[in-house]
Amino acid sequence: MAEAVRNLVIVGGGSAGWLTAGVIAAAHRGAQGDGLRVTVLESPEVAAIGVGEGTWPSMRDTLRRIGLSETELIRECDAAFKQGSRFNGWVTGAANDYYFHPFALPQGYTETDLVAGWHARHASVPFADLVSFQPHLCVRGRAPKQATTPEYAAVANYAYHLDAAKFAQLLRRHCVERLGVHHVSDHLVGICASESGDIAALQLRAGGELGGDLFVDCTGLQSLLLGQHYGIDLVPQCHVLFNDSALAVQVPYAVDNAPIASQTTSNAQQNGWIWDIGLPSRRGIGHVYSSAHSSDDAAEAELRAYIRASGGPADPPPARKLSFAPGYRRQFWHRNCVAIGLSAGFIEPLEASAIALVEFSAAMLSDQMPANRAMMDMVAGRFNEAFRYRWERIIEFLKLHYVLSRRTDTPYWRDNRSAASIPDRLGELLELWRHHPPSRYDLNRVEEMFPSASYQYVLYGMGFQPADAAARSRPEDARRAEGYFREAAALTGRMTAALPDNRALIEHIRRHGLTTI
Ligand SMILES: Cc1cc2nc3c(=O)[nH]c(=O)nc-3n(C[C@H](O)[C@H](O)[C@H](O)COP(=O)(O)OP(=O)(O)OC[C@H]3O[C@@H](n4cnc5c(N)ncnc54)[C@H](O)[C@@H]3O)c2cc1C
């Protein structure tokens, strides 16, 4: 039971497999090559899922940790900057119905109660537009940094939009050439279990067996190790979040130098929503919907109508259909097998949390790497608790976007507000938030997936009414809040003037690169 963990085998070479390999190899390979041996097994027969183009600001830290240059990322992954999300049509479906969930915190967020000040005197202005400069940067097509800002540093907090296939290729090359990761291109056909029940080795179609001490299941939705071999089932979430289907397509810009949006746009539809992600060379667009509420044909017709109305080609290429069962595994780490990525679960891509979960999982696995088999079960228990908590919070946060909608046009929107579909904890918090805005008391872990500021952006962006904001507002809070609102407006002016156009900066980086630190 005390054998050292020396051989880590990652099965799967999608974004999850290579990100995990990079994070672990960068931390554990050992200066003299005496560290942990990291191997990635990737099937030449099964392609990676090929979607997953929206990331979180955490990606900047992850890539820096791996030692990848930001210039290389921008050049090789068709990457662009993402400053948050814009939600169109989620509240009423009217033409002027929009709100932003930017990545930057509100000005003065930890200093005073901005919500009471907003509600008492500025309720006609969208919350995020009052408390943050970032929605204005997005609307004006500004980049989140300047050409002279060093790699990974930000003027305004940002993440990336990128080509998922190119991202996995770049990570693979970096991991193999610079981090000493071993790459095995072969197809897993069976699993050899030891007497204890641990995985001893993997049987490969062409190359015999691949042994290891710890196995990371990054095999995508199939979950070959944790799900299929160990039978760890999904905790289904289709009663809370109904979307289980997506139609994805890539379309060209009408002209080569068209502006690149620096936010993901999420456009509510009759039975789901459409993402629109701008990369330098194309847009990635997809309709996520509930198969219980819409046929594929109806969803495709809505997608094509959206593409045409938003300046895309009149006759876009056929969309690719993806299906998933919304849910997460009952355990993520069982015996000597830990699942990261789609193999651990998937809930619809609203707010793009899946790759961020991969980053958090890889970081915890790397930081808490068990020294030997005897330590593994304890680390596994902590890992399982940490990620169950995260999945539950993600589900509540995504559900919030539906619960607060006032749309009545289809059963989809009405069903989404049925009491039976709302998690208990979310129902309680919504009661509480009528009297106190979301705060660190509601979300008190050090690394919450969504901080309380994100809840505020969505709640008030969707018109949630505090019960007694006027009574709660103390004059000195109101005065300080006014100061922060003015500060946000002043920053908007200064940043708009100082920051380059989003496409112009990306083209500059492609030609000249960014400063390294
Ligand atoms: C419609 C949709 C939209 C999404 N949008 C976003 C988004 O905007 N942001 C975000 O963060 N996430 C998004 N996601 C999730 C995101 O795509 C995934 O989290 C991410 O791509 C990681 O996938 P993966 O590596 O776990 O799985 P995959 O990409 O499916 O990779 C699986 C790997 O396993 C290998 N494999 C399979 N079988 C075998 C075998 N027998 N032997 C050896 N190897 C094998 C394959 O070769 C492949 O390399 C989206 C998902 C969907 C479905």
C-alpha cells in the first residue's frame, strides 16, 4: 500500500488531457528527470469533441504555470480576448433586453453596498453598466490590454476565445517538446485490474500494455475508466437544467477585417440559447436546447435564422449535432483513477465553466499529488468533496439565469421556473437576496467557481428587485456608492481612449508578439 506514485497515465488527448498533463508535468517532472513520469494516451481513432471555445480568466494563470507563451497562444490557436458574456433576450425577449456579466469586479465592490445605491437612484441604468467600465469596452470593441502590456497581464480582466482543436495541438506540442510528457498514440481496448481492484495497466490495440500508479480519465463523455470500468454513474441534473443537445457550426465573417467581439454573446431562443464566439478568422456559433422542448429541425431553423440576422452567410454549412446527459459523476476520484473533463460530467456550456473546472481539477491533483498509494484515498476524499461542492454551485448559478427570466412565450421558459426544478439552496438564497445582496457570506470558500460579484451581475442584470433597498441604504453608503459609480464612468472614458481596437491588438500581437516578463 505504500508504493510511491511515479507513473501517471492520462487517457485522452482533448483539452482536458493535455491541460492536465501540462499542469502536472510543469510542477512534477523534476530537475534531473527523476520526477513523476507523465504519459498521455490518445486514440488515433476517436477525435476530441472539438467544441469548448470560451474560457475563464483562470486560463491565464494556468498557461503561465505551464510555461506557454501568450503570443504563441494568440498566433497558433486563432485566439482572441474575452471580457465576459452578454446576454440578449433572457429577461423578456424584447429587442432591447440585454445585460452583461463582465469579468472585472464592480468598482468599490468590497468597500460599500453598491446595490442599494444603484436601486435607489439609478435603477433605469443596467447594473453592470453603472458599476463597471468593462461592458462599455465590449460595446466599443476595445481590447482588454495594450500592445505594451506584458504577456498575461491585464488592464481589464480577460480570458480567451480559441479554436479548441488548435488549442489541444499546441498543448500537445508544448507538453511533449518542452515538458517531457510521453505521448502514446494508441486505442484503449481493455483494463487490467490488480487484486485490490486498482487499475494496474491499460490494454492497447497495437502496443501491449501501459502500466501506471495513478490513471487520469480524460476520455470525454464516454468516461471509459471511471464511468464504464468502475461503474461510477452520473448524478443526473436534467430536472434542473433541461438542455441536453447542441448544434454547432463555424461561419466566416462577411469581410476579413470585421470587428471581433470581445465577449461571448448568449442569445436566448424559444427553447434554449445560441452562443456566438468571435475568433480572428471565423465565428463559432451553436444552439444549445432541450430535446424535450424542441425538435432538432426547429433548433436548426432558429440557428440558421440567427446566423443570417447577425450578418453571417445566407446559407451556412450544416451544423454538427452533439448530445449530452446533464450531470456529474457521483465520485470523481475512485481508487487510483480520477476523472477530469467531460468524463467527470457535463452541464450545458452557459457561462463556459467546463474548461475552468479542468484547470481547477488539474491544479488540485498537481498540488495535492499523493506521495504513495497509502495517501491516495485521503486525497481522493478531499478531491471528491471539493468538486461536488463546485458542481453544485455551478448548477445553481446556471439555473439562476433561467429562474429570473420573465419570458412566458414557450413551455421551456415557464418550465424553467417551476418550483420543482429549482434546487433548494438556490430557492433559499433567492429569499435571502431580497434583503441582502449576494456576498461572501453566501459563497465563502477561497476559490469559489463564481464569486458573489457574478451573482450580483446576473441578479440585477435580470431585474431582480431587492425588497427594502431604500430602507437599507445608509446615507454614507449611498455617498460612497455614488463615488464609485463616478469612478467607473471616469475609467470608461480613460480606458476607451487608451485601449486599442480588439482586432487591431490581435493583429499586432500576431505580427510583433507581446512583451514577456
Ligand atoms: C456543445 C458544447 C459546447 C461547449 N462549450 C464550452 C465552452 O465554451 N467553454 C468550456 O469551458 N467548455 C465548453 N464545453 C466543454 C468542453 O468542450 C470540454 O470540457 C473540453 O473540450 C474538454 O473535453 P475532454 O478533453 O474532456 O474530452 P474530449 O475532447 O472528448 O477528448 C476525449 C479524448 O479521449 C480520447 N479517447 C477516447 N476514447 C479513447 C480510447 N478508447 N483510447 C484512447 N483514447 C481515447 C480521444 O482520442 C480524445 O483525445 C462545451 C461542450 C459542449 C458539448
